[in-house]
Amino acid sequence: MTFVYSLGFFVVPAVLGGAGQTTVVMILRDLTLGLGRWAIASALSITVIVICVFGAAIYVSLTRLGEIEEH
């Protein structure tokens, strides 16, 4: 869940980390706005989404959240 939250977290790492610290969101911004490489940015964002969904599915299956029982 922390990773999903960090995907949209852009301002604080950009301001506090400077150029030495980069996140996936910062790379996506540079690819689209700075370089105009929309295809690569799109592929990267889809890859990140697939990884997040896959990780969430593993988390749900390991914690058995899908098997909530009513008492």
C-alpha cells in the first residue's frame, strides 16, 4: 500500500531530494514533458500499474482478505 501511495507523491521528493533523488513519477514527468517521449512513458506507466495490481493480488491472497466471513 505504501508503494501505491508513493506513485502519486511527487512534490516532496522533488523539492527535498533535488536532482539526486528520482522517483518513478519524476521519470514519467521528464519523459513526457521534458523529452516528449510519450510512448516510453506510457509503457512505463502501464508496467508500474501491472506491478501494483499483481502485488495487491498477492497481498490479498496471502492475507485471505477475499474470504471475509460474517458471524
